[in-house]
Amino acid sequence: MRGGVQRFALVPILKVISPFTVVGKRNLAQLKGPAVFVANHQSHFDAPVCLAALGGRVRRRLVIAAAADYFYSTKLKGAAALTGNTCQGCRVALAGVELANLRKLPADEVKRCENCRRILVIE
Ligand SMILES: [Zn+2]
């Protein structure tokens, strides 16, 4: 259902509303395993444009994570980047001890923001 809506409604509508050009899409053919795609936040269309631009193979497995702003201010939690000492999900700066404890965790350990409980993607 989700794939059909994206393929037959989202992608064609976006190509009319906001035409875009994809550069380097052939590099995705070699992609194996998990990956993080980060939009540059030009507009609220970032997520739909990424879905449309990445193509079916990647789009089917893509999960959108976004800051709690205009569209994403629900109780549902996802992931957020940790930029410096600030969780980009709740925009709260982590305390020094909390930040140090996160950085001590093994690389494969899931790290969460103590304030909003989102999974933190540490840059
Ligand atoms: Zn947070």
C-alpha cells in the first residue's frame, strides 16, 4: 500500500509541483547494508523529495526521522542528530556528564536522548 501510494501518487505529484534532478543515483546501486540520508532542509518538502529521488529500492526501506517541528510534533519518537551537545529532536543541550557517558558507549549501542528518548545519531 505505502509503496503504491508513493509510486503512483507522491512521485508523480512531486515531479509536477517541484521538479528535481538527481545526480549520482547510480552510486546507490552499490549500497549494501544500513545508510543514513540527510536532507539539507531546504523546505518541508525535504522528506517527500528524498522519497521520490532515491528510487524504489531505497524508498521501500526508508524511514523518515525529523525534528519535532511543524509536521512532526506528535508523541511518536524517532531519531535525531546530536549536534555538538544538542539533541536536534527536542533542541535540549545535554549535560556534560550525560554527553560523556553517551560517548563512552560502544559504537553498536543504541544511544538515546535523556530528555526526549529519541535515538541519537552522533555526528
Ligand atoms: Zn532529545
